Amino acid sequence: MTAEHEVYRIPTSPVAAPEAVVQGETFRITVLADGLVRLEHAADGRFEDRASAFALHRRQPVPEFDVRDGDVLEIVTARLHLTYDKRPFSTSGLSVQVRGGVSNYHSVWRYGEDVPDLGGTARTLDKADGEIDLEPGVVSRWGYAVIDDSATPVLTDDGWVEPRDGTRQDVYVFAYGLDHREAVKALYAVSGGQPLLPRYALGNWWSRYYAYSADEYRALMERFEAERVPLSVAVLDMDWHHVDVDPVHGSGWTGYSWNRDLFPDPQGFLDDLHARGLHVTLNVHPADGVRQYEDAYVAVAQALGHDPAAGAPVAFDVTDREFVRAYFDLLHRPLEDQGVDFWWIDWQSGPYSRVAGLDPLWMLNHLHFLDNARGGQRPLTFSRYAGPGSHRYPVGFSGDSVISWDSLAFQPYFTSTASNIGFGWWSHDVGGHYGGRRDDELATRWVQLGVLSPITRLHSSNNPFNSKEPWRFNLEARQVMSTWLRHRHRLLPYLHTMNHRAAREGEPLVQPLYWEHPDVDDAYDLRNTYLFGSELLVAPITSPRDTRTMLGSVTAWLPPGTWVDVITGQVYDGDRRLELHRDLWSIPVLARSGAIVPLDADPSSAGATDNPATLEVCVVAGADGRFVLVEDDGRGDGMDESGVARTELVWDQASGTLTIGAATGATHCMPAERTWRLRLLGTDQVVGVGPHTTTEPLTVSVGDDPRPRDARIGERLFELLDRAQIPFDVKQRVHAVAMRDMDAGVRMAHLGTLGLPPALLSAVGEMLLASP
């Protein structure tokens, strides 16, 4: 590539420090960290120092380690003990023992054996109806995991790729015991971290596989505005371009030319969407290349030395530098100049290319992400997972899942487990894509999960009866969906702070609960409960509600501490497994004492790119807490501190005081004044202050040593029984027993003799036994 294509070079530091290397004639072992080693074997003694599609940064701080070199080589760090017989790699001759007593029997990795890790993610959920197999991650209950990088293409100095020759072993062994979080941070250190997303990507996305006209799409956006349901990203599936093409040209899946029957004025259409505060992505299936009917065909053919008069198609070839140049400069650039903000790369044509080991999907993700940063903007792509290292190219498109409860039930686990391979920004088809049947409850539960997922994107197939506009559902579902989609935009201050945390600290937004509690079996077994940022724990409801209680339920494990449901206000003692029941309006979203969650107090007042002028700070009393709100000016990759502002929020439990620190850093990106509202979760206390100058500190007090207390237990119990589809006299007996002034355990024992439906007894027990 020529100088103007320097944009396609990614920063690398692939040569390890010499002090980290132990080398023989045919082997090289690099100690990249105290829990990570790179193992290479080459019969000719030539080793690979170029970056690979996975490993960009092997130049790491050298950890302390001991070498014992005799007939058998031993390397010992604080976390691992490697033993190697200096022969070709074999199960008997090469092993890594995890130190620290992780397991008496299973904490030794031997070359060539299957690795029982906790899973990573998968390329796609296309056609998935429930659980599918996952590709490997880098964490395991046995303490070790492996990435085999032997066949991954390497990056050349000029930013292109070359295949390996297939004769060498190149393996990375992660031996972090149960320190799962550090294992993933080691992955980021070597492979590169997650980039900072544009703030608008964290809002609600609208998508549908449907042949909209420009007027229909505008009318739809106006309807969302009228319904006060905020959106930040407008997705146009493949019908934006010509799809009904002469069969002589092949299929209509690939296209780069606006369908002028539907979009007579593309520039005006895109300008209108931008004026509404929306960012736009177009779908592209590039596999069929460039055909004669395309607007850019002549220019592309000429650029590649073809005779346009012949009309022969220009084949897609992501391994050809000149084709790539034309692909971006002549096909995509004119559309970006019209206002396309980023691309939905819908590659479904397999993992093979003319370069051995090079997956076209990886190459497309890599090039599109780097190209989207052109001009200094914050880059974004939307595409499927293409193996380890894919976390560098967010956002992930999980593919076309089946509409079913089984699909929904798999997605919380699928999303959180993806963090085990560093892939933190999945976007699912909220509501499912195709198949299934009309089920308003299922659709509503899916929206709730979507709001508490990395990316919230409503999507569906082109069936005219299958669409996800909230107003197309029954009244209750409509109201719940709309409320939750507003919740998503209220969460943007919190989410964007977590966005910075993910990029700067290697902490994905969604994490398995066992990352924080690796020694607790329940944290592994109840796999749909997950951490949502630093402050929240989520237990989605992914099964139909009980027909007697009219409540959905989920079994969760709450870590030690006092927990408050941020939506219902219910208070729980932790360190236990319990059944949580909710009506259609909520799912369990809990925060522990000391948690601080900043929200946009009025998400309809500003776009998803704006830092709001009114903030509500939700605090769970009972313990001290601290949260640093991070905002930025939206420029560049967001990692330049000159464009970042921080506001420290400190809760002092003893005095019942929230201190809002003076904003520091890039205060030009914030409102000069802000109105603040403090909401104390688990109590009825709400205090508003402002407007107040953001560069000056502020204190808000609610009284000494406040404690969360669920004052609505009696009211909640009555609502539960009133809703229940059981005899009236039974309701009355249950209410009388439950409200008696005696130990909760005694009341539960009494209720257990009444022959109540199990779901009702469980729901009543949740309330009575939630906390002292």
C-alpha cells in the first residue's frame, strides 16, 4: 500500500524484550507476564517476530522468573512452573503447572491435551435456537487456557498480511489460576485493548430487514419521537441498495448503489436523519464483488485495469491491495461523504481466502475499523466475531437468532462469557430475528435484556407481521418496552463511564459473576446472572411467567452484602441463592450498599452524543462509596486526556452526604451548570440541587447514617396476592399469616402447610425472607 494508506497500519510492538526470552536451537519461550508464556518450536530455528492477527504487543514488562536449565528446562514465575524436555513439543515433554493450589488433579496443562476452559464466544448465532458451542476463552476453573496462534496470518511492516508456512508451533498459555480478570487483562496487553466506542453507540439502535422507502423511514423516526422513545442509531438493512437484479449478474445480496425508487434523494435522507440526532449505518454483503449495474462499476473496473465495456464483474478479493484501495475509495467513500457514519459488514461467505489462514471476515473487520478512524473520528464497525483479537473491532453482530424462549435464555450467558475472550461489545437482535410466533411477553423480556446488554439494537426479519416497534404490542408490553428503552438512554452517563473503564482498564461492561467470586460454585452454576459495570448485578428473566402468580422468576446468587433492586426498591441480604420474582415491568437489577449510579434525569432533552445538564445520582446507602463520572468531547479515539472530563462522586455513610467534586480536565465538553438530584435507593429520600456550576464542588446531605429499608413489603405482598390467580379465601389466609408479627421463618413454616402453589409460596418467601 502507498503512503496515503498508512491508515491501515495498526500500532504494534511485536518483539519481546530479550530479557523475557529463553531460547534453544529449535525452541523459544517468552515469559510475557507471570501468568502468560509464549511457546514456539521451529525445526529450522527461525522464529516469528512480526505481529500476528492475534498478538500485536509482545513487548511487555519483564516479570520475575527463575530458569533451571539442564536436560530438562524449567521456568518458574509467581503463577506457573513450566517443564520442557527441549524436544519437539509433546504431551509428555512440555507442561505448565499452575501454582497456588488451584486443583490437586487438574492444574497441569500438557501440550496437545484438550483444554477445559470456561468458553469464549462464537462467530454467530445465525439460525441458533438455544444453546450453541463456544470457541475457547482464556479463563478456566482448572487454572489454565490456551490460544494456538500457529496458523494466524502475520502483519507486515506496511500494514498488510502474510501467511505462515504451517511448520511452526506458536502457542500462548494463560496460567492465571482463578484470577480470571487478570487473565483477560493479559489478553488485552498482548492483543491490544478494547477501543472506546462513540457515545452514541450506547443508545438505542433501530434495525429491521425491510424495504423501507425514505418517506416510510422518516415517518417511523417521527413516530418514535412522538412516542418519546429515544434512538441514537438508524440501521438500514440491505434494501437500501438494488436487490432485484438481473440473474445474469448473480444475486442481489451485494450492492453499493442506492435504490432510487426507494431513496430518490439519499443525501437529503441522510441529512434528515442526522438532524434528528441519529447516526447511520448501512448493511453491506461484499462477497459478490462489483457488478456492471453499480454506480461505481466503471471507476472500479478502470482502477483495477478491467475493460468496463466488457461488463465482467470485478471479483471481491480482500487479499488484493489494489482491490481494497478501490473498495474503500470508490465504493464506500462516496457513500460516507453523503453521511454514512459506519458500516454493517454482513459477511456470511466462509473463513477462506487466497491467503492461507486469513479469514476474510477478520480482514474486513480490521480494515473497516481502521478506515473508519480516517479523519480523526472515533471508529466503529458492526460485524461478526472472527476469532481472538476481534475485540479490537467493535461492535459485534451476533447474527440471526430464532425467536424463542430458548434463544433468549442463552443470550445472557453467551454475552457475559464472551468477555472470557475479551469480546465485550455484543449487539444481539433484540426480540430475535426470524421464526417463532407472536409472544408479547417474550418480546418484552428480550427488550429488558437488551437494555442491560452492551448494545441495544431492535431487529427483525422482513416478515410484515414481525417488527419490534413498541406500539405494535399489547398495551402492557408497549408501555413496558417504551419505559425500558427510555431507561437505556437514562443509563448513558453510567454506560459511557464504563465504556472508558473498558478501554482504559481492561474491564468489559458485562462480566460473568465468577470473575468477582471465583471460589463460589453458585457464581458458575447460575450462569445467567452477570455484572453490568462496576455497580450493578443483573439477573434477567428468560422464561414465561407462572400462570398463577402472573410473575416471571429467576434463580440468582447474590454475593455478600446488602443489595437493593434499583427498579423496585426491594432490599435483600446477600451471600445466598434465592428465587427472584417480578411482574412484566421489571427484572432484577441490583446494587450493593455503597454503589453509585449516575443517570440522565431527562434523556429526551438531549441527543445520545451530549453530556446532560441534569443528572440523577442513585446511591445505595449502608456503606461508603465512590464513583468517578467520565465524559469526553467525542473527538479522536477518546484516549487523549485533553478531551476527557472527570467528576468524582463520594458517598459518606456516617454523615449521609454525597460530595460532588469539581469537574476536572476537559470541562469545555460539559455544561457550565448542572442540576443534580440525589436518590437514595431503598428509601423514599430524593433531594434536588441546582443549577450548580460544574467546576465547583457541591455537597448534598440527607441525614446521618441512612440505611436501606423496604417500607413497602406489606404493599408488595398485597399486590402479589391481588394479582395471583387463586381462590379469594386462600389469598386472605395467606395475607393474614404473612402479616403476623412473628419471625419470618415461623410464618414461612405456617404458609408451607397451606398447600399453596410452589411459585406462590416462593414469591411470598422472597418478600418475607429478603432481609431482617
